[in-house]
Amino acid sequence: MTKGAYRMKTSKTFYGGAIIDSKDSREFDLGYRIILQYYKTCNSLMVKEENTYGVEIVKTEQKGEETKTEIKDINNITTSEEVADEILEMLTNYKVTPITATEIIEDFIK
């Protein structure tokens, strides 16, 4: 390792999940549903012994036999694990999808 370089360790922990289906919108009455999975990510700088937390959202759409997956990683949101958990709780409760996650998180941390 060169002088001033940092080693980083990354981990990911499942936080929770949600399903969007016909209970949420009539659009899903034809067998269409979305499965959302939320993960807490942690980047650890080994030299500084500092952690930063982020989120990963995995969205899986199921339309009959067709399945599409979309993944959104938002890293280094906060150094507080408690704040990361609050963000993940909000995302899970409101069934936030990857496309709107960045904007919602930015509003939350302002």
C-alpha cells in the first residue's frame, strides 16, 4: 500500500422488504407486482476506523412470466448508523423505489 492510501471494507445487510401490488394500485390488478428489498451498506476505512453508511434498493418487477430487476446504490450518506436506520425505515414504510430514492434521501438529510 502506498503512503496515504486507505483500505476499505464494504458490507451489506438486509434491512427489510415491501411489496407493491393490487392493494396499492388498481394498475397491479392484472397480476403485476413489485418486490422491493432494502439493504444497509457500510464502508469502513481501515486506517481511519471510520464507517460511512448508505442504502441499496433492489426492485424486482413481476409481470406474468417476465421479471425485471433494477438496483440503486447510494453510498456514503451518513457516518451515523442510527440515521441510516431511520432512512431505511422511511424507505421501507413508504415503499420507495430506486428511481425516486436519491431525491427522497436528499430531502430527508437536509
